[in-house]
Amino acid sequence: MNKWFLAFAMMLAVIVMPNYIQAEEVNEKVTTELTEEQKGEMAKLHMEVLEKKKEVVAKYVEFGIFSPEKAEKINAMFDKHYQKLEENKFIPKWDGKRKHKGH
């Protein structure tokens, strides 16, 4: 019985803690500009992630899961996302507003 209670308590903590942390962050002063050095660091990290994502897509093509055409579309989407980040000076736009198709 104690194991089940402990497991339940841990699951509850995992669900509740992110909401608590997010609420705390809302109250803090947020910086909306990065220094040139910080932008460079973020550009480098995002480029590394972009390259890895493209490697994953290439493997799917190699394994026959994706067609080369589909891989091109996916990679174009990745490139567009990176360009958006550059335009926004590597400040993500995570304001919670999402566009839903069909609504």
C-alpha cells in the first residue's frame, strides 16, 4: 500500500510542479533581449539541433520510412523555424497562443 501511495504522490508532484514553477516565472521580471554573445550561443545551439534533426530525417529516408520528397518538406519546415528564430533574435515566442486548424 505504501508503494502505491508513494507512486501516486510522485505522479502528482510531476503534474503539479511544472504548473507551480510556471506560476513563479510569471512573477519574475523577464528579459526580452539577448546580448550579441548570447545570440551567438543560441544560434550555435539551434544550428546543432537543426543538423541533428536533419540527420534523423536522412536516416528515415535511408530506412525507407520517408520519401526524399517528404524529407525535403520536413527539412524546409526545420529551416523555416530556424529563420523565424533568427528574425526574433533567438527569443522564442512561447506565449501559449496556438493556431488550431479547422476551428
